Amino acid sequence: MVQANSEPLSLADYERAAQAVLGERARSYIGGGATDAITLADNQAAWSRLALAPRVFTGVAEPDPSVTVLGSRLPHPLIIAPTAFAALTHPDAEPGIARAAAATATTICLSTLASTGPAALARAVPDCRRWFQLYVFSDRGVTGELIAAAEAHGYDALVLTADRPVLGIREAELRHAVRGGEPAADGAVGGAAPADFSARIDPGVTWADVERLAAQTRLPLIVKGILTASDARRALASGAAGVVVSNHGGRQLDTTLSGADALPAVADAVGDELDVLVDGGIRRGTDVVKALALGARAVMIGRPVLWGLGVAGSDGARRVIEILLAELQNALALTGVARAAELDGSVLAPAPWARR
Ligand code: FNR
Ligand code: LAC
């Protein structure tokens, strides 16, 4: 008898499996988009609106997926996006994600609102390559402590999130009362619970603050949540080393452009001076190829890592990354490109199915 294989084979399989095992609260927190979730859906759809134009007989047997980000060679372009409160999803939480990152040579970007603080994560998984995502608090002393902790504990970059001056309106979250009872952080950020932090994020941050932060830290500063060329130029002028083209996974302002649609103008404007990254809806190796072809140096992956974590803890998070890496390798080989870093617009073509 032929045995059916019920192992999850794709990120979509992990999403389905996660829906089945996660409680309502975690499901609505992870899955939720702002208001009508139009941007949430379009983040993924936008990658499918691009067609690939492969080259054949290029003799590429083993494509090289490595890229250069912030002057360092990374073995591949996947970076784990910062996501808050992983303990809501699985007790392995951020250390579990970091172990998955270490096992796959992936960089993890730890959220300010993580269930594990920057020092504790570094102690738990010292061998993971790590960045720290920064929110600026009304109390600049707390922000300073976070920066000092990131600098002291081996974080290679600060990722300053720009698109959350206030929280987006997420009805699923509101229905399931996600906020208010989140698991407490480890006290690395002054001992308060993340729910309190969330309320203390300063809604009045300006480019002048960005300039001050860039001058205050010896770490490269990446501004996350940029959707226009003009803001990318402001980031450059303010001392940033990079930007992440992102709409926060469709969780903040609904009906913005997707990462895929906003990326070309940003890459055009600052791609020679800044490292441009992108996130939102990346679910297949072909999506990663398209992101790099449109001018990104690397991509961030948000929800899929949490689906893996929810289904099987650290092992599940690792499998999700392994699947995406195998798909990327396959897509590079079939596109006929020797090196991921060489991808450009010549592998893209207008997609007939995207015409209206
Ligand atoms: C996020 N995101 C996020 N971003 C950030 O800068 N700080 C944070 O604390 C969080 N928290 C967070 C929690 C959860 C549950 C999700 C799903 C997302 C946004 C995240 O970094 C990233 O931009 C998106 O998740 C990318 O889109 P995909 O890959 O989830 O489609
Ligand atoms: C979120 C905040 C924490 O997206 O960034 O939930």
C-alpha cells in the first residue's frame, strides 16, 4: 500500500498545521492584519504578479545563494523578521527561534517586545547571528538601555521600526483580547511587562531622533517600515545604513503598497548607498528570487517562522527555514543564475495573468 506523506512540505502546509494546533489568541495575534486586511493579502499576491524569465543551459549546477549585507557575507539572504511575544506561540519562544537560526546560518532579528530580552537570548544561544529591533520609548533612558544591551551582547545591527507610531487597528486581536496579558519579558528592559512597553512606545519620534540614534550607537542602523523613495532618502540623510521596505506584515496601515510593489522605487533611489531589504508575504523560494531581482539584498520572513514554532517548537521553525532555503536553491538553479547576488531585472518579465 502506498503511504501518504503527511509531513508539511511547504510554508503553506505549516500555516494550515499551525491553524490546527494554535489557540484562538495566538492565531489571531499572528495572523491578524489591519482593518480589512487588504494589504495583508496583497503582500503575498504581489509576488505572484511577477513572472520569472529563466535562462537555460547556463551550466549552473550549484548556485551560490550568498549575499553581502552591511559589509558581511551571509550564506543566504533569509533573515528572521522581528516578531513580538513568541512565548504566546510555543514555550521554546525566541531561544527556540534562535536555535533554528543558528542551525541554518540565518540571522535572527530580535524584537524589543520579545518574550526574551537581548541579554538573555544571547546567553541562551550565543552562536546565532543576531540583530536587535528597536522601538523608541517615551522614556529615552529605556531606549538607551536597549541599545547598550544590544551593543554589549553581540548584536550586529539595530533595526529601528518606523511604521508603528501607534498600533494598527486589528479587529481579530481586539476580539480575542491579545493585549493585556502577554507573557512577561525577562526583565532585561527594566523589568516591566511587554504590555506596558507597548503602551510606552513614543508616537512622536522624528527624523531628528533617527539622526541622534544613528550617532549614539556604534552599530549600523537599519530603518524598517519604509514604503517610499522620499522616506528612503530621509533615512540615508539621517545616517542609516539600510532600510527594510515593509508594511509590518499588513498589520499597521491597511491599503498601503505591498513590499514587492514598493521595493523598485526605493531600490532605485537609494540602492547604491543603502542596503535595501524587503519583507511581507514571502512564502516561496521564487518570491526570494524576485525580491533580489527587484533590488533587495536580503529578505525578512515573519509569520512562517511562528507557524513552524507553533507546530513543532524550535524544530518546526528550523524546518520552515530549511524548506524555504531548499526552494530558493531550486529556484536559482532553474532560473539559470550562478549567484543570488547577481540577480537583476533581466530575470523578470511582465506577467500576463497580472494584467487587468
Ligand atoms: C510582527 N512584526 C513586527 N515588526 C517589528 O518591527 N517589531 C515587532 O515587534 C513586530 N512584531 C510582530 C509580531 C507578529 C506576530 C507579526 C506577524 C509581525 C512585523 C514583522 O517584523 C514583519 O515586518 C512581517 O511579519 C513580515 O511579513 P510576513 O513575512 O509575516 O508576511
Ligand atoms: C505587532 C507589534 C508588536 O506587530 O509590532 O504586533
